[in-house]
Amino acid sequence: MKSNVYLFTLNISYHIFQQHYAGVASTVVVKTDNGLTLQLPASRLRPYLSQLGLKGRFRLTVDDANRFKSLEQIV
């Protein structure tokens, strides 16, 4: 089964991401390095939330049907 990999950078403050916890927004829209716009469930990003918010580079891997496989923070 083929996988697609997308790289993107996030810089979302803790205060803004709190809206996802409050149920105001359930998804996060990101723009990949190659210009593609993706919509991710906010719950997939929660493990990476710190007191500073969501900051850093991420690698999203999906299968050939665009179903989530993995998300990891990279250096």
C-alpha cells in the first residue's frame, strides 16, 4: 500500500488552540510545503501542544486513500 507524506510548519498560540478544546473548532487547516491545503482533526495535534502552543515542523503520513497513518513532530 502506497503512502503519501506531507510536511508543514505550525505556529499556533496556546490561547488560539484552546478553542479546539472548548469545541469551537474541531479541525485545523494547514498548508503543506508544496502548497497543498489539508484539514486535520485537532485531536491529532493535541499530543504536541505545549505551554507555548503548537510550534514546529510536522510530517503527516496518509495511505493511498488519504486515511491517517501517522503524525510526528520533526526537527
